[in-house]
Amino acid sequence: MHRIFTTPVSSVYPLYVTKVERKGRTKDELDEVVRWLTGFDDAELARHLSADTTFLDFFEAAQLNPNAPLITGSVCGVRVESVEDPLMQNIRRLDKLVDELAKGRPMAKILRA
């Protein structure tokens, strides 16, 4: 099992916030992207972050957006759509959405609207 699977989402989330804020985006926009991908509402997202939920449990509890397979491209040199492990693919999808947000991509395109 990969180490990231047992890593609490709350330990990575502040890094996501820092990354998007450094590029002029907001925590609210980040939360919108995470909610879009996972189907969580604000309360559920806050609960997972405060409970130190692991990535494994976080994505097991999620109701993935039906458009999640439209998230393609590379993250750290790895093509999201070619990742075979479903959990790792979802983690990479989240990373890709955070990257797109930080790069200033319009929200409508990030959310595959």
C-alpha cells in the first residue's frame, strides 16, 4: 500500500491552500473544487479535515462527480487517466484540479462544466 493512502487529508490540505493562495486564488475556490470532485458538502469536508481522515477513507466516503473521468493530463509527470489504481487515480485527479486552480484556469473549465 502506498504511503499517501494512509496520510491524513488534513496534513496535505494546508499545502493545497498555500499553493492556490500564492497564485491569487482562494481557500473557498479550493473547497468548491474539492466539493465538486467528492460530493461532500461544507460540513462533511470540514468533518473529514478535523477528523484526520486518511485519503483511503476520504475517497471511500466520497460520491465522485460523474464528470471526474474528464480530468486528464499530467501531474508530476504522471498521466492521470493512465493511473491504474482507482484510489491513486482519484488522488491524482484532486492534485490536477488543485494545479489547474493554481494556474488560473477558469472555474467553469476546472469543474468540467
